[in-house]
Amino acid sequence: MSRENAIERARGGIADGSFERTLAERVAIPSASRVAEARPDLHRYLDREMVPFFERLGFTTRLLEHPLAPGPCLLAERIEDAQRPTILQYGHGDVVAGLEGWSEGLDPFTLIERDGRWYGRGTADNKGQHSINLAALEAVLAERGSLGFNLKYLLEMGEESGSPGLREICAEHAEALAADVLIASDGPRLALDRPTLFLGSRGGISFYIEIVARDSFQHSGNWGGLLSNPGIELAHAITALVERTGKIRVPSLTPGTIPESVRTALSKLEIAPIAGDPEIEPWWGEPGLTSEEKVFGWSSLEVMEMECGNLAQPVYAIPPRARARLQLRFPVGVDVDAVVPAVREALVADGFDRVIVHEPHDAIFQASRLDPEHPWVERIAGSLTRTAGVEPAILPNLGGSLPNDIFARDLGLPTVWIPHSYPGCLQHAPDEHLPIALAEEALGLMAGLYWDLGAS
């Protein structure tokens, strides 16, 4: 019975094919929470895959539901000793839609190995990641006979829909979810070959801006030069919010400054694209910031989609309306409630009073961040260093958005995320994949961590 044996046992699931078989069964369930026809699969994923697994490992299980949530949450618990630390873990079993455009021979809901990668929807986000954690747990239990700590595992089935109902579920069951720390896995590493911790996430808010000039199209030969064009007007309105180089012009949409502790942590990191990644464009974004500061320490305002007329069927007429969906990613230091009012004020101040700024149309993720010097960070980073032989990259927060604020703010937990994916995994796109070598390394890292958590 040893740490090394537990790590080798976990990694052995790659060589003997058991991990691949399990992941294939989970990928095959098309649990897309935004697809109405797939709602039964949200329940099926828990009933067929998760509940039997946890109960086989000696966990008790129960479903937590809320009317806002597209599917239930599963809470699995294994309480070994009330005097020992209690770990809360989180993952999500829902995925985005399969989408068209997968490479020839690939299918979103069939796990296929190609060139050292497993392809399939959910391999990276998030079925592959929580499957790695669960396989490592199983290896430690098989080696030691116990965990040596208490574990609560929360699996959500609505994260890809913005986690509706999760906050309410966590509030209602706060006592049942009480723990010493949240340890979760989602999102990408800093780089493919760099084990990573991130301690929170940027917040996210999406909203539409729109100009409605009239009821119908008007022939451009008859009315061109006489009637306003909403597409042109809206394009200029967007430049009142963000410059042509990506610099945000509305101060309330940015943190204003980056804390020195965050700058110091980010100075030790490097975003290094690999083959297949897009090249970084240094001229884009907030001037004077490093690439790492732009992604992890600052805000970004993006135009996600725009509508004006019908490109697929042109009618050579001035369109009556134009609409765009904007998304702001923001770190700690931005008041999310002030975002939409600040956008309205900035547009009116620049003379764009005809622009309608709609209220946020989707769930809002708040920004969160744990102090990099927190004892739990040092403890978990130390375990990963012991296993990998190199220190993990430590990000104050992820560049993307997750429901981390529910755990950090509402439940009051220190939060540490250990991602088992990488920036080029194509999550939310065709050809989503998980490198097999990364999965094998992650299995060892998590087995070593679970062993260490139970040994101290």
C-alpha cells in the first residue's frame, strides 16, 4: 500500500483500456442541456453512469432539483470521519450540442481515438475531466481501502445553459454542501504540458444592443441617402464602447487597476500557443498590459454575433433594424450590476440615444479569485509538484467564466480548480478532444493528490 502504487493504478486505466471504455459510455449519452429533446438524457447520465459508480464506491447519493434547472444535480457523499477534512468537488455532465462540421469519420457522441487523442463531445468539457477525478478516486480506494478524508461530489446537469437553479440549490442545501475547500476540474490548463491551478474565474455577462429604425425594408435606389441605416449606426455605436484595437472605452467595464499580487503571480506565467492555435495579436486589447494580464487580470468586451438584413438572401434594400450580442468577461473589481447602466450612459453621451440596450439575456457569472498564498493553494500545489516533478502554473483566475462564485461567495469556500484540458481542445466546437497523454498525467496527479489529502 503506497502513494506510488495508487498513482500507477490510476494511470494503468489507460493501458488496460478501462478508462477509455468508461469515457466512451459517458460520451455516448447526448446530454446537451440546451437541446430540449435531450432533457431525458440529463437524467439518464446520472441514473445510468454516476449513481451506480458512486454507490459501488460506498457513497450515498441523492438528487437535488429546482424548477429553474434543466436537469437535476447529483450529490454523492462519503463521510469517513467527522474529525477529518471534508472536500467538496464539482463537475457537470451536460454538454453543448453536437453541432455540424466534425471532421470526416468523427461523430460527436462516439468516442474515437485518432493521433493520440480521444474525440467526442464532452471529452474535454466536462465528462473527461470528472471521469479522470473519479477514476483516480477509485484507484486510491482500491489501494488504501479508504480515502482518509470526507468527500462530497456535486454533479450538475445545466452548466452549459448557464447553471440556472444551481445557486438556489446550493442555498437550499448549504448545510449538506458544507466543506473545508472546493476542489474542481474544468476549463483548460495554461498550456498542454503545464499542470495548472486556477483559483477563481472571470465573470461573464451577455446582452443585446439594437436599433429599430422602421417596420420594413426600403429599396436602396429609392431611399438610399434619405433613410438612416441601422447597420451603419450600430457599427459606430459599438465603437463608443470599444476602440478598433479592442481597448474598452467605458471605465466601469474594467477593474481600473490590477492588484500587485495578481501582477506578480501572472509575471511567472506565459501564454505560449502551440501548433494549431491562433497567433496572439499583440496590438489588440488594453495597451500596456502583457498577454497574461489581458486574459487573467483585465476585461474583454466582444461582439459575439451581429444581425443586419439577410446575407443569405440579399434584397438590395435598407434594413429596418440591426442587432448585436455583446459579451463582457471581467475580473474581480467590476460591479456587474453597473455594466448595463454604464453602457447605456456611454451610448447616450456619444449621441447614440436610439440604441436600445437590453437587460442581460442569460445567466450572469460573478468574478471570483482566491489569494494565491492561501494554505489550501500551497497544499494542493505541493502535492502536484511532488507527482509531476515541476511546479504547476497558478492562475489567480481563469480567463473564462464558471459558477465559482456560488462556491466562493455563497458557500464561503476557498476554491481551487485543477483543469485536465488545454487551450486547443476545441470545447464548444466540432472536433472536441482530449489528448490521451494529458489524461494519463492527470490521473496520476489526482491520485497523488487524493492520497496526500488522506495521509495528512
